[in-house]
Amino acid sequence: MEREEVLELIVKAQGGDKSASEELVTRNSPLIKSVIRRYKNKGVEYDDLYQLGCVGFIKAIKNFSPAYEVRFSTYAVPMIAGEVKRFLRDDGPLKVSRGTKAAAIKIARFIEEYKNSHDESPTIEVIATEFGIEAQEAVFIMDSNKSPVSLYERNDDDSTRMLLDKIQSGENEDDKLDKMMLKTIITSLPPRERKIILLRFFADKTQSEVARVMCVSQVQISRLESKILSRIRREYGDK
């Protein structure tokens, strides 16, 4: 699919065109399958993995911008993998029935599609009505699919650092995907915000040092950093 055609479909999908979203998912099915394939034999049915991959792909559609200096397929890969990995992490110490897990996947996908169409999250009542269940059951199912830890949470011993900073430097598939996700996030930031993040978390400079480089006050850097990290959590963290 040509880049211009992809961007046109993305714009339509972001505007609430469900058929455009479905066409993007269909045409990128090989991409989704190539990402989820590495998570086979993890105790999750292949069809459920594929649905999780689709949820991540729809999130990529919603959050992508042509201003990002990456191809959409490159941007989508870590989003797809992140959705699967969050689900697998949550399926560790707390066991959830297969039926509940399948329902959670369907609800997650419905929520993403609803957000694309209505520019807001559906209420519990709307979700319950859509699936013909009680509101309490909808809440239980949704809670069963929450991840206990986010890469973007702060470390307990250092409130200025995210857990993302502690990613190991190995070369296994998960590490590669983490690095790809990190690169995608940084690349998608506006130049000024990108420079602040690189100076703070890669050049290991303090807020005061960054402020001197950027010719602004430390208070401004603190506010900008908080704003940037909040947006990253909202766009790439748990939904």
C-alpha cells in the first residue's frame, strides 16, 4: 500500500470512518501476525493474540501523526507488541478464565473503536449495553485485563526516573521491541520536547542543566517535562 493511501485511510479512520479502520487492519493483517507470532506458546490462544494485536494496531491508528518521522508500519509494531505484552504480564500471578480474557479483548477493541468514532471513551453503561451484560460484570472484565505495571511509572527510589530507564541492554526479541518502542516515542516528539527528553534521560542532565542549555528557567523545564511524560503515558501507556 502506498504511503499516501495509508495516510488517507488513517485520516479517515481518525475521523470516525469505521470502514477505513477495518481496511487498514485487513491490509496490515500480515504485519500484525508477524508481531504476535513471537508470543505463541505463552498460554494464550492464537485468535486471542491476534485480537490483542488488532487492539494495539487500532491504538496506533488513533495516535499516529503524519508529522512523525517514521513510517506508520514502524510506528505500529511496538504498539501491537505492547498490547500483547501488557496482557501477558497481567496473566502472571493473577489467573483469569479464558472466557473472561476473550471478553476483555473484545471490550478493549470496542473501546478503541468507540473513541475513534466519538472522540471520547464509552461509559460503563454503554459498554454493558453493547455486550448485553451488567455494568458490574463489565467493570470486572475490564479490570481483569489491566496491567499491574507500566514502563512509564516512576521508580520508588527516584521520582525523576521512569521504569523505562531501566530497560536491559540484551538482544532478545522483547528487548528489541522495547528499543523500537522507545525510538518511536522519541522520534514522534516535536524537536524541542525531544531535546529535553534526550538531555534529561540519555545525557543524564539535571533539570537545572537542561534549563541552562535551553535558555529557560528550571521551573519551565520541570513543567515541560511533566507535560511531555504525561502525554507519553496517555498515548503509549495503559489505556
